[in-house]
Amino acid sequence: MNKQLKWIIGFMLVFLFVSMNLYLIKHDFTSIARTSLVHDQTKAKTENLQQTLIKNGVVHTATEQHLYFSDQLGMFSKFLVEEGQVITAGTPLYEYTVVDLEEQRLLFESEAEQLASEISAVESYLTELESLESQLTTATSNGTTTDSRPTSTLDDEELAVTIELEVGIDVSDSTIDQTRSMLNQKIGEQETEVARLEAQEAKYERLIAGLEESPTVTVESDVDGKIAHLSPGTENPLITVYANNLTSRSLLTDEEARIVLGGLKAKVTSPVANSTVDGAVVANPQLPEKEPKLGEKSQYPIDIDLEDAGEEWFIGQQVVNEIVTDEVLDATTVPILSVEDKKRVYAMSPAGFIEQRQTNLGMRSEDRQEVYENLEADEWIVMDPNQVERYYSPYITPMTMDRIHFDNWDYLDKRTNWKHVLLGAIPK
């Protein structure tokens, strides 16, 4: 057979092979098992998703204390502080001279008696809390819980209800350790309140004793903070004190005021301080900043308490608030582009076939989408649904050379090694 004839026969065979395949593809889809070449694949992940609202804000004090002066108390003498001065509880603020010593003494005694009454009430409440803490310890040691482990829940329903009523929070789903922690926190708060009231009572007792020596009364600060403003005369408020705890103040639109609730978590970033701190929305009473007017959109102020704001944070800084309006923990997520028609994804089964999964969608956050049906975390899925040739078709993925290595070649015999090589190279 001459060389020319070989070329003619070879050409005819190739032409016949191509023609037959084109004919089958065009006229008989059911007889062809189409294989999907999947270039991009990824795993479904377990992630925490958040929806956030970004708002500008300004750093301000969380608490303003206004001090007032009445001419009925006596004659104002002088300020003992200056604007911008940092003060602590007990710092002398101003002096005034008493006109009617007896009336002033009666006023101080009345304040001291009121404080003594408040101290008695708080101490009584504190005794009840300590008794509940003791009962909780006894119930745990006597084995009246469903499990003696610290992670178990309290089985004494009557004691649980009493704790809920006294502490003011639901402990039905809390562990024993969590319940004890909440009780101890409440006890600590009441002990702090008793100490504060006792300091106030001692202050009035000193003032009463001081009237016997001099008609001049020195008014002291009750809080730590900074002097924000001193009245040029004796107009009220005489002194404005900014407390040390800071907040970020922001304004919401009508629509935003509907979704921002007190207690929502937030992150606040300051370009000046070059840092970000955690925070929480104090409350949203949905009251407009200014008197509402027809035809004008209202704005609603909110405060975000700043946690652990350092010395580089100070009043007046312009900040950015990132308020978490919704959150899903441990959600199964996929890239939003992998979801077809907002209702299905394509999973790549270990058997080598593409499975169409109808699913329900949850929260979307940036380029991630929550799915909560018919898909588990760590399952492989097709990134681009357009790469799927046909439902339940076999799939192949491109060979990635940097993943090929022979580290395990010596662990198996040569026959097994070549078997796996051929299985990977020869199409099924």
C-alpha cells in the first residue's frame, strides 16, 4: 500500500468518526451521556453571617450630669474647678454661704435620712439574693438537679422561678454555673450600690457637722468625669459634668429606626484613634431629634455604648458605626453565584455525578448565601451552574499539575499503583 493511499484511508476514517459524532449529537441527545467539565468548584462552609447597618457617628459622653443652684440655699461664693478639668467622686466643685443655718441643717438631715432608707432597702434585697445563692449551692450539693455537673440545668422549679423574679431574667435554659454567675453579678451590683449610697450618706453627715464650724458649704462631685461647662453667672445648670463612659451618637432615618433595637451589637471605628471597639445600642425610643414637621423627614438619635475605649478615644471624634441588625450562627453557606434561580445548587457527589439540590435560602451577607435544606457543610458544589451540561450528568475536573506527586508511590505495590493511574487516565 503506497503512502498516498494510507493518507486517503486515514482521512476518511477521521472524517467518518467526526461525522458520526456530529450526527449523534444533533439527532439523538438521549443516547449520549454528556460529561460536565467543572473548572470551578468549592465546598459549602459553616459560617456566622451578619447583616449590618453602617452609620456615621460622633463620640460623646454616655451620661451628662447637671448641677443646679438655688438662691434659697444661700449666696454663691466661687467655683473650685475649671472647664476641662478631670474630676473624681468627692472632688470639691463650688462653695456657697448659708443664710439660714437651721433650714440648711434640716435639709441635709432630710437627705441623710432618705439615703439611710435607701441603704436599708438595698441591703434587704442583697440579703434575699445571698439567700438564693445559698439555696442554689445547697440544691446542687444535695443532688436535686437532673445532673450534678455544672453544665446541667436547675431542676428545682420553685427555686428557678424565685430566682427569675428576684433577678429579673429568664434562667429556665441556663446551666447551674450560668445561673450562679447571674446571681453573683446581681449581688455585686447591689454591693456597689450600697457602697455608693453609704458614701453619699457620709457626705451629708460631714456637711451637717461642718455647719457647726462655718456657714460655708462645699459641694462635691458624685461621679468621675470631666467639667464640660461652668455657668458664667449663677444661671442653671450651674455646672455640666461629662461622665467618663463614652458613647457614639448617631441619627437614623424612618426606615432604619424600625429595625435598630436596644441591645443590638455594634462595632465602632475611629480614624483618629486608629482602632475599633465593641459596643451595643443603648435604646431606641423612636423619638425624633427635632419637632416633627409636615413634609420634612425626621431623624432619630441613638447612643451606642463603647466598651474598653482607651485614652485615645475622646469626645468629639467622628466615627463609623457598624450595627449588627441580624445574625445567624453556624449557618451552611455557599457563594451567591452558585445558586441558580434562587432555589437550587449543584452538588458534586463522590460517585462522580452532579446532583441538583432544591433548597431554601436564608440570610445573604455580601457574597455568601445561607442554605438550610438539602445541603451539608463540606459538600463540594459547582461554583458556576452554567458549567453543568445536564442534570445528574457525570463530571470531570481539570488536571492540576501542582497537586500531582509521588510521595505515596512506595506504599503500594506496582500493580496497584498502575491500576490507579489507568483509572484516572482512561475515560469510563
